[in-house]
Amino acid sequence: MLEQDEEVNADTAALEKQKRHLEKGKSRLIDSYAEGVIEKSDFDP
């Protein structure tokens, strides 16, 4: 049971780290768009 808890904690920590990384990237992307560095057309397929 303890090993499972440790695995869950490790998985949770990894997911939280990934979430913070993605949120940081999203924030940079929004800032770049707001500052005119990138345009809406850059997102069109």
C-alpha cells in the first residue's frame, strides 16, 4: 500500500509540474499575442 501511495505522489508531482509548465507557456503565448509579436493568422491551419 505504501508503494502505491509513493507512486501516486510521484505521478501527481509530475503532472503538477507539467501543468505549471503548460500554464507558463500559455501565459507567454498570450503575452506575445497582446504585444503584437504574433498575430491571429499565425494560429490558422
